[in-house]
Amino acid sequence: MTPTPSNRPLILGITGASGQIYAVRALKWLLTAGYSLEVVASKATYKVWQAETACTIPPEPIAQARFWRDQAGVPESGQLVCYRWSDGAARIASGSYRNLGMIVLPCSMSTVAKLAHGLSGDLLERAADVQVKEGRKVVLVPRETPLSLIHLRNLTTLAEAGVAIVPAIPAWYHQPQSIEDLVDFVVARALDQFDLDCVPLNRWQGPIKT
């Protein structure tokens, strides 16, 4: 059953880590379920998207919203607002703006490092920093391997501050048949942190009886 969408938006941050498909699948399921999303992509995201898909993300917010909807295959349902990475005056940069929290996926180690040390050079980092200081739910989906000691210490710092760390590591017990199935597992587990159950997933029911 599709959950009743909250009237508060979820902020989605997209960084320059490889694996833009994670963001697209999250957009697909959240918009299909009728949720309200506010999206900010970092400057590096534009270059990585070009390299991984040969597509160009438009910087203008309205055109970018259409772009993300086209990528996700969800032309109408849900609400989607996009921001320029440099828009420091956007409402998601303020702690007074009410929302469900923020998910960053995929999340680069550069973003992890900046958040761990309270640095914010663009809107994505500022929005995440605001959520942390306001005590709202923040979920990071890092996509990097191997992890250095510096990476691990930064992730530990964020976990100690209450940030949920959900690595982009799929499982196989749900019998995945495609890359999308593997990606959707990670997206579903990340959205579980917000108690949002909108991704179709064969969840663990115990060993198969023979």
C-alpha cells in the first residue's frame, strides 16, 4: 500500500560520487508515491553525470526539474523543486524551513569530510549542515571503496552527531534480477531511515523452507 505523503518535503542532495542511478531510482519511487522533494545537486554532479550518462543537467531549476522527471520516468506525480548549487539564499539553507530531513545519495567522500568538519561551500553542504544542527534526520549513502582511515574517521564523526550512514551495499536475498533491483535495495534501506516505504522490495522473511 502506498503511504500517505507528508506535507513536508524531503531534501535530496546529489553529489559527484559515481552512481547517479541511486538518485534517479530514489526520485522515481518517491515521486511515484506522491512525496514532495526538494533537490540540490553539487557542482561536481554535473560533470559526473556527463561522464556516466553523456547527458547534460540543465542548471536552471525549472528545466532541471523536468530533466530529473524525465530521467526517473515520472512526468507528473509528486512535487519536485530544484535549486542551483550556488543558491545560498534558498529556503533549504535555513533552519526555520520545516522538512522531513535530508538524504544525500550518492554521497562523495569530499562531502562527508566537509560535513564532518562543519564546512559548507555550496547549498548542498549548507542544507545538510542545517539539518544536523537542527537535529533532523540526515542520511548519507556513501559510494566509495576502499575506505581510508580518514574516510572512516569522518563517517564516525557524523554517526556520533546522529547522522545515519547507509553505504551503497546491496543484498542478494531478495533475488535481484537486474541492476535496478540491486540499486532499489539500497534506496529502500536508506528511505527506511525516514520510515518511508515506497520502494517495492522483497524484504527478508526468514529462510526459504524446503
